[in-house]
Amino acid sequence: MVRTTVMADAMVMSRLKALAKERGVSLATVVREALEDKAKEYRPKQTWIGMFDSGAPSDVAGTLAVERVPVEDR
């Protein structure tokens, strides 16, 4: 684990401490769980999608079509 310092509003800290006491765990445990939950939600933006435009209309069906050739004809 990595040790860090976090600045938080007094009211938020009060609620977190109350939650930790109610659950019978440490404040550090509550904070770690909250950080883990938030990190699970993170999805990096995919900025490359739509970055390039050929200007020509695309035919997705035509682009994705695959010609199937029987094995004996290969």
C-alpha cells in the first residue's frame, strides 16, 4: 500500500468517522473502500474514436462483410 494525505471537509470526515464506528472498522478502511469503489467506476476517455474522418460515407455492412470460401476450394 501507498501512504498518502487527503484533505476533506470537516462534515465529510465526521460522516466517515460515524460510518466507521457503526461498522466497527477503522476510518482508513472506510476511506480505502470508498477509493476502491470510485476507482472501479473510472473509464478512460477514448479520444481516438471519431478522430479521423475520411469524408466519405461509410458502409459498415460492406466493410465488415467476409467472403466465406469452402475449405475444399482453398
